[in-house]
Amino acid sequence: MSTPPAADGTPGSDRPRGGGQPDVTTSAAARRHVSEVLQRAGVSLDSITAADALMVTTELVTNAIRHGGGITLFRTDITGDTLHVSVGDASTRPPSSHRGDPARPGGYGWPLIQRLAEHVDITPHPGGKTIQAVLRLS
């Protein structure tokens, strides 16, 4: 399965911004974009596969906004039977979980991403990092 390229030739993006990225500044916008990509790839939005992809997308984007200084990159690609969701932020700190600390509520997103994704890569770079989650579509 592959996603048709956008007008600028980049796979998986239909509202280019900058380097062919979709214009994503909220988790809702990211979910909308991933939903469109999944539908074009023939994945039912009622499936567990879609639910997992949307949950991972939401958590990656929310973490970038809350803990990473904002979204610097959002990209989706489908390669074979896998969805790649990449989110960049302005923090060089790797994600962590603080579950169980009553002084800091939350802490469930990062473990959830790791559990639902087949593979997760963190790539640090000057001025931040990019996290890519890979999810199987079949």
C-alpha cells in the first residue's frame, strides 16, 4: 500500500508547509491528517489498526507540544504495509515516563507509544529531536 504523492511530490502530505509537511499544530489536526492517509491506503477507520495509529499520533504530537517546546516537524509516510509517523520538537531531552509520581500527573503517553508501535526511533539533532513511530497496517 502506498499513499499517493501530494502536489509537491512528497508522500503522505496533502497540505504542504515548508518542506512538504502538512500544517499540523494540534493533535486534532494530526489525527485528521493520519485519518486521511489511512483511508487513502484502504485502512478502515473503525479498525484496531487505525485506533492504534491515531492514539500514537495523538500522544506524539501532545508530547511535542507539552514537553518538547512545540512541533517542528510532522510527517507521515506509508512504506509497504507500515505507517511511519514522525514528529519533531524543539527539545533535545528524550521522552520519559513519570507514572506513579503523584506530584506529576500523567506519564502514560510514552509507554503507550512504545507498546502500540512496532518500532520507535529517536533522532537527536541540533535544536531538538525527531521521534518516528512505525506501525504495521496489516
